[in-house]
Amino acid sequence: MATTTKTVTELPAWKALSAHFQTIDRLHLRELFAQDPKRGERLTVEAAGLYLDYSKNRITDETLALLLELAEQSGLRARIDAMFRGEKINVSEKRAVLHVALRAPKGQSIPLDGEDVVPEVHSVLDRMADFSNRVRGGAWRGHTGKPIRNIVNIGIGGSDLGPVMAYEALKHYSDRAMTFRFVSNVDGTDFVEATRDLDPAETLFIISSKTFTTLETMTNAGSARSWSLAGLAGDEEAIAKHFVAVSTNAKEVTKFGIDTANMFGFWDWVGGRYSMDSAIGLSTMLAIGPDNFRAMLGGFHEIDEHFRTAPFERNLPVIMGLLAIWSNNFFGAQTVAVLPYEQYLKRFPAYLQQLTMESNGKHVTIEGHPLSYDTGPIYWGEPGTNGQHSFYQLIHQGTRLIPCDFIAFHKTLNRLGQQHDMLLANVFAQGEALAFGKTPHEVSAEGSADWLVPHRVFEGNRPSNTILMEQLTPAALGKLVALYEHNVFTQGAIWQVDSFDQWGVELGKVLAQRIIPELINEAEPKFVHDSSTNALIRRHRRFRDK
Ligand code: F6P
């Protein structure tokens, strides 16, 4: 792996971008479009069925050239190659980062420590397919002989967000005779509400946890075990028919009481937030069937190949990553709004939050040096058009700059009169309004009283990307997720951070473990806490259900 000893801000391209920013900051998108009537066609890139219009960003050809130069000087190419070669680029955990191997076709070879990992990937996929076919076809039956109709995935973080998002996104392709539920929160309400109308004799639990030690998942798995046994006459043998595990930790799976014959494995080179296409996607495969799941993997792979081979100036994830750097580090934008104009993608922003923020929410470089620049913008969003009637006001007229990613599909999966064209009209209108706004002159010309003009003015000059695809299919979803995975990679490589560790979640976990017995056993708080935490503990103990 190429290590960069210079920090990114010392690179000539970064310095040139800083100087260049002074000229761009004053330019309005209205001028940029007026100067170049073909801008909206020129500043676009299309690959693998994804069309990206990035013309509504506050950039000129010079900005783009400098950003591409920054990518070169940052060693992005070497880092991409290092990832695909299986080098241990997750430095702080000494791990390779090979989610791209999860969607490598049979026959491709990706060696890790001298061994090709692709055959193992396909052997797990084949086992998943066989299991899914048996459950979906009714050959796999519950303990009492009833077919399985309900699947409950228990997991959290990457072992939940990807499966939930993919299930919602691909519901159109799912077996509607089956019910899918997802339990993640240690709040008992999550489990109780997810299972209250289910028959244990028809319910299969997938315990999804890379480590198989995560507090929330193990606690919910324990509740699921009790719930199943209570509904199945307490017969321990029932567990084998109603529980399967997805994990890298066979020892803990066995300890929990699940036969490893019913375990689907993956590997430490798959990060939790990059795992929806591994065995963690078992619930997805059960919902949409193995063929659709493989089509999704095909979509991922197409973008992997595009990211690995396309020149940076035509490389979708690279361009998106560079534009994110431009907005974040030069314009000082703190967030990115992801706005899918597709109801099935309603959980996509939540999924992206872990992917982007757990990856790039970092405060030191790979070499451990504190950063002098911002990393990891806050990703958030809601499906359109709902957001328009909620927070878009702030995006249009607030004081903060919020770059937006609009995502839409030309063809709907649910044609209802002209509603799809109405939806698309809204997405195009939003990008237009954000970029061009409405001047005081235009507002006055419409007959507004002078005092009202400032309230009705839209400054415009607010950046957005528009991503268009033909239709939401399993392959399209794979492409979209891979686009963001590699966009995040690009950002992390330029910021010189380890995008694949997540030490920041550890402290809270450790402290919670310390506090749990102080609440449950009512032992006197050990006063190792601060006075605020001690008082909160005492207050809860006074009022909690006994
Ligand atoms: O919250 C931290 C984290 O480690 C995530 O990265 C991960 O996706 C999640 O917990 C769940 O972990 P596991 O799959 O091991 O239960």
C-alpha cells in the first residue's frame, strides 16, 4: 500500500484548489450555465446503466481538472489497486478489505494470503441458495411440520441496515406469501412488536452477527429462543428447525446452541457495513430468491469493475467522491442530503448513514496523526416528495449549504395514472430550483409587494447531483450501493483515513456493560462515574419497573 507522508492539505493540488476556490465562490450556477449552453450534457457521466448529472455543482472545468489531479496526487489509484489485490488496507485492524470478492463471478481469482477467496464465496452462496430454495419451496419445515412463512432477521448495524434496506428496496420482487421482520434494537419493544402476530411454528430466526457477541443481537437472540420454545412446547430440538446463524464466529454460534450445519459464514475481510451482499443478505435471498440475489451481485460487480478500470474523469464513484470533498472541505458543507425519488428506497438514507459515517467519521490519519481538516459529512435524507414538505425549506432558503444527491428511476414498478411523471417532474424541479433560484427582479415582476420580495427570493447556487437509472431492479440496487461504497472509499483515500475500522463505537459499549449491573442488580453505583451519570442511574433505579 502506498503511504502518503504529506498530509492532503500539503499536496500541490489541494493548495491550487484552495486558491481556485476564491474565484469559484463568487460564481453563480446561473452564470456557469449561461456561459456554456451544453454544460448540462457535458458534465455528466454514464456507465453500467447509471447516469450521473453533476453539472449543478459549483465547479468549472478547471475545478474538475484540479480535483482529478488531487485524486492522482493522493495515490487513489494505488489504494484502489491495493484493495482489489487484498492488501491489508484496514490498517488499524490489520485486515484486508475485500467486499468486492463477495460479488466476483465464479472463475475470477482474488488471492488473500496466498489463497483464492472466490471459491469460498461461491460455496457459501450455493449453500444459501439451496437453503433459500428449501424454505421458499416448503421443503424445510418447522418443528411441527408446518412450512416456514415468517423470517425474522435479528442483527444490528451492518447486520440489519443492509438487510432491511434491501428487503424494502426489492419488495416488488419478494415472495408475498412470506412475512419478513427485522429486529435490531435492544429495546424489547422491537422484538415484541415484530413477533406479536407470528406463529412460532411457522417462524424462522436468522441470527446475523459478524462477531456473534454484540449485546443487542445476543440479547434479542436469547428472547427469540425463549419465545420459540414457549410456543413449541419447550422442545429444545425445535431450535435446529427455527434458528440459523450468519456469522464469522463458529465457536460462539455453537455456544449459543445453533448447529454449525445451520450456519452461513463470512470472513473478517468483510466489514459489517459492507456485508449486505455476503451471507448477511440471507434474508434478502429468502425474500427475492437466489436468481434475483445473484442479479444484485452482478450489479455490484459491474460497478466494481467500472471503479477499478475507468479513467478517473469518467469514473462515477471517483467523481462523486471528489465532489463531496469539494463541498465538504472547500465550501464547508457539513452534510449531504440523499433524496431518493423512489418509495422502495425509503431505508436507503438510513443504510447510507452507517456506510458513510462509520467509514469516514475519523479524526486521525491512517498513520495516527490528528487531522486538520473535516472528514465524514453527515448523510441524511428521506424519500421524495415527502421531504419537500418537510426540510427542503432549509435547503432552499436556509443559511447552510447542503449538497443533495437526487436518485430517480425512469420507469416505475407501480404504474398509477401519471403519478410517476409527476414524481420525476418534482425531482427535476427541485434540482432546477436549488441551482437557479429566483432573483429579486423575478419575484417583483410577479407582482410581489416590495416588503415581501426578500422572503420570496431564492438565492439558488445550491449544488446537487442527479442519479438516474432505468428501473429499480436487483441489479440496479447492487449498482447503486456499490456506487456509494466506492464513493466513500474515494473520500477516505483522499482524507487519508482508515475507512474500514470503527473504534468510535467501542467506548459507549464498554460503559453500558459497566452500567447494566448497576441498574439490574441495584448495586450502589460504584462512583466511578461522574455526578451526572450517578444521579441518572439513581433516578432510574427509583422509578424503574420492579
Ligand atoms: O456498531 C459497531 C458494529 O461493529 C458495526 O460495525 C457492525 O455492523 C455492528 O456493530 C454489528 O456487529 P455484528 O455484526 O458483529 O453483530
